Amino acid sequence: MAGARIEAPYYPIIYVRGYAGTSSEVEDTVSDPYMGFNLGSTRVRTVWTGQTDRLYFESPLVRLMKDYQYTDVYSVGLNKTDVKEFPGGDLDPRSIIIYRYYDQVSSVFGAGKQVAMEDFGKGLNDLILKVKRNVCKPDDVEANAAFKVYLVGHSMGGLVIRCFLQNPKVGTEEARRLVDKVFTYATPHNGIELEIVGNVPGFFTANSADNFNRARMASYLGLPDGTDPVNTLNGAFNPDRFFCLVGSNAKDYTVAAGWSSRVVGPFSDGLVRINNAVLASSGKPNESLQLSPRAYVHRSHSGYYGIVNSEEGYQNLIRFLFGDIRVDGRLDIRSITLPADLQKEKEKAKAKGEKKRIRASYHFETVAGVRGAHWELSRRTLAENSSVFRTYADLFPDEAEPDEIARANHESPELFTAFLSKASKVNKNRNSLGFSIDLRVLVPDYEVDGILFLDNHFPGGHIFRDRLNIEAIPDDEVPGGWRIRYSFESDNPTKATTGMLGTPLGDRLEFRIPIKQPRPPGIDADLVLTARRWREPS
């Protein structure tokens, strides 16, 4: 009997759950075959009639089974990856496997004692090799060459994955080569912070809480002693193929009667701070931190309003795993003008040989979605503590003071990364891929020579606010095989009409859309969209 055919990009998916602290939480976890990834949520939303209706999200596992014909590995009470009755070649490549690493900690299935993170990582290594043996017959050269696996982790599950990938004493090169992509939900890649004590102390060893201490993390991640921050892959895995989904809703995280979100603070999902949930290519001092692909959603760390049990989480997951195109958006700023009165003061001082010290900050908000959908792929807003922040000194270092220049971040604001998929389109009958970008630039306050500038200024006002509707159209006759149409909603609220060809830059296309608000205070910039093909394996 020939083994099942492996069809890219539909590889086996291994789910790795998050932290279970107390013994009762561990036992509840191991009692569920899917360890929580089968849980969905039912909420209400306003529909087009103005009435409220129930919205059902069935869970990521059920949706993968319904939408992409995935299946679990359970049959007549047995796990196909564990028993000899299921020989190599009999496991469907479109399988979802739950890594049951907490079985070792359980008093029912294991020794009832805490297990080191390194042991969890080794177990994941062994599971990947076991899945391959169950999918591929030993003599099937084609299947063995084509085999890949996806890893999906929630919270601490993402750290288990990184331990396996990064620590050479834990994972093997054989297993690491089989990992095509990694997706993490709300993983504390740089540890967990508490408002009063800072990073979780290393002496918090009860229930292995020190797994979130950065010194301990550096050890099990195979990083050099003293590495801080620790949200770096350190060259062990391609950061472009590691996606971080970041939650920004602390309010709806109800664990410990809401005390968790109180002690962690508002710039978080209730447990993990927003800035700690992203991953960088390097953690070396004075080296630019290239962030891995990420999206921000207004969801809490877990629960019925949680990041895993969400349409936003599922849509980012399937597009990252199975999508056709990756699109990155950044804002290249030529100039931002000051309010007219403030500009006059500045020029008057300059004529006298004096210099006004002007300080301001800007928040760049972006909401990205796809055509026809009632959900968003990424949402970065000031109200949800996830906007991109830049100071006047960041944007205009020539006019900044020496102490400001030393702290400045001169990189163009990176607004979003989105993955688009022809198979996941809301409207299957249209050949093009449609998406929208709601872009806003806010300025909370200006300060002149240490005094707030209040004349003719409304704090928190926008110097730019508009929505772009964009349509990506496949076209073999143009460079790169794609062209776009776009329109600003203020000009044309329903269509994308202005055509544009991209500029080929190696393996990608670059599109530059002018962003202008000429009246002061205003902005002159380009929204730079960089598109590249995404399906090719690593």
C-alpha cells in the first residue's frame, strides 16, 4: 500500500499548548484529548439590520478540519502516533497532532512532578520524527523528501518550540530541518513582566514559573549567558518563517479574578506585555532588531475573548501557513509640518539666530483587513496601546538635541505584515486579492522650550486619517506578475481605481502610494508596500 501523498503547503500541524501551573490545572489539561485547542467561543455582534446576533467560532481545530480537510490522529480510542498498529505511511499528511507534553507532569499519566523545559523540547523533537515515520514509508523517497511540519504554539508552547529549535543540546538537526513554519499565539518571547517586581524572578520556581525568567530562558534557549533581551532566534531559524500573533486586550483576561491583568498592566493581553510577544532576528547590543512577521489583535491571552479562540487568530494562521503572497507595509516620511502658529514661532526664532526646542510625539495607527470580511488581520491603535510610536527627534534628528539623538529610532515606521491567500478569499469568484489599510497619524501634544503648546491645538488630533482600498491583480504581462489598483476612501469609498505597477527588487515587488496632507499640520510620505511570493518551502 502506497503512503498518502504529501501536497504542499498542507503539512502536518503540531499544536503545543501553554502553561498549566497547579496540579489541578495539569490534570484538567491532560484529561482533554486536544488540550484546549478544540474550544471555541460564542459572542454577539451587530449585523447589517442593526440587530444583534450570535457569532460562533468553532475553534481552530474544527475550522481546519472543515475548511482544509485536516483530521486528528485519534481512532477508536487510540493515538495513531503512539501505537504499532498504525505502520509508516498510514497517517494522513493533513493531520493535527497535539503535543501532550504535560502528560509527563500529570499524576495520572506521569510521575506527578514538574519537568524541565529542556525535556519538553526533547519530547517535541522526538514527536516530529515519529510523525514523519507514521506519514512516510521508509522506502518512499519522494514522500521523505517532501515531508515538512508546522508548529503552532500558544503562550509557553511557543517557548517549548524555541527550546527545541534553538538549543543544540535539545533538538537535533534532523528534526529541525523538517520544520517549515512556526506560528505563536501570545508567547512571552522576552519573558513575563510584573509592574512592581519587573521580570518574573528566578527564584519563582514553584510550578516552574521561572520558565518566564530571562536568565532561565537564556539557558534553555541555548543563548549566551547574560543575553537580554531574549526574544531572539539567534540565527537558529529563519525569522521570516516565524509568525507572532500579539494580543492587546488586558481587560478581558479574567484569570485569578482579574489580578493577573492588574499586576501585568494595560500594555498587554492580560499576561504578556505587547513588546515581549514579538521575536527579533538578533538580540545583540547596538544591532538592528529585525522583527519576525507579526500581527496585533484586540484579544486577551486566553478565554472566550482569547487570542486562540478568535476569527482573527484563525485567519492569520491559515494565511501564514497556506497563503500565496506576503505584503509588508511601512511609512517612508519625507516631512511632517508643524501647526502654522508653531511654525511661525520657529521661523521667527531662527531669524534672530535663536533655536526653539520643539518636542512632540506621533502615533501611527493601522488597521488591516481583507475585502468582504467582518474581522481584521491586524489592529494597531493608540486606544489599545499597540500603535507605532515615534518622537519628533526620531523623525527629524537634524533638529533634535544631542541627548534626544542618542535615544532616537530613525527607522521608518513598520505598520503591518499581512499574508494573502487565493484559497481563503471571502469572494471565491474574483481573481484578484482585495485588502484595506486604515491609516491614521495622531499627534497628542507639542512642547516648545519645555512648555506645552496649546494654542489652536486639540490634543490627540489627526494630521492624517484615511482608508486605502487595494486590489492585487495577477498579470503575467507585467514585472513580477502582479499589479495593483488603489483608492482612498475619502475619494472613492467603494472601489480601487488608480492603477500602479510595482518596482522589482530582487525576489519582491515594491509599490509606493503617496500619503499627503498638505495643510499644516500635515504629512508628506509614501506608504511602501513590499510584496513577495510566499508558498515556497524553507
